Amino acid sequence: MDKRQLIEAIREHNPTAEIAFLNQFNEAQLQQYLDALDAARRKDLLIAGWVRPRPRLRMAS
């Protein structure tokens, strides 16, 4: 994909991303961001900062 196509694909996933902002990045960086958006959509990506840790249950003896 060329830069314009990458930006369009990113904006399909994230319509709040400004075109002027995305234009600052090269094609490889845009592809990496698009891949991360796709992984997040498929729920293959777990971002620990956004997930509340679950308490560990311990058995009493």
C-alpha cells in the first residue's frame, strides 16, 4: 500500500486520527500502526496498561 492508502485504512479504524498528523509518519510506521489497529480489532493485542489486573485467589489451608 502507498501512504495515502495506509492513511485511509487507518482512518477506517480510527476516524479521529487527523490526516495532517498521520502525514508526519513514513509508510513503514503507518503500516506498523495499522497492524496494531488490526490486531486490537481481532483482540490479538493485549495492552496491559488498559487492562485492570485481576486479583489472584489463594486457597486457605
